Amino acid sequence: PEAKFHMASGKRFFLDLDDVVEWSKTDVALKDFVWKLKIHIFHKLFDDNNLEIYEDDFEALTFENNRIYRHKVVRINHTTYDLRRDQDSINPRTHADIMALAPPGSIHPLIYGRVIGVFHANVF
């Protein structure tokens, strides 16, 4: 497959961003979640991690129905060491640990993480 990843597009299970803002008042893990999510979306939309984003840009970016949609799995397409195409699944319940190449200049060649949720958003 040519796509970098595959994820369902269903809208049955969602998080309302107003609820997330409310939860962030008592959960430090959610502090500035919507703000950070918008930064992430701008960087992905414009394929530029050094993009300068202004406050008006943040106000202009809106989420369809003010929601993000939860999914059980995302499938990542990649090229193996021997140049074949392959696919890995990330499921927060069963296959949540990940590793990826570290950014250039990092001390260690890999970065590690644990996926706690898979979401998509429709923004405009």
C-alpha cells in the first residue's frame, strides 16, 4: 500500500473537546491538550515542524462537532530492512509499545513510547 497508515473513519466513538478541557482541570496529563493537539495538526497539515503559528490561526482551526473520534487500531505501512513492504498494527490494548527513529542529532538512535489512544479528527 502507498498510504503511510490505515485507520477507520467511523464516528461512533468520540471525545467531546469541551469535556477534555473540563477534565484537564483535575488531570495534569490533559493540561493544554487541545492547544497541543492544534499545534500537532498544523504541523501535519503543512508538513513543517518549524511552522510559526499565530493565535488567530488557533482560533480559525475548528473541529467538526468539536470532537475527536476514537479507534481501536491503526495500521502502519513501512518498508523493511530488505526493502519489502510490510504493515504493523498499533492497538492501545494489546500492542501499545512503539519505537521509531529519533530526530537527527539525538543521543540515542531510537525513541520509545506507549500509545494510549488512537484518534482521528475532521478539521476546517
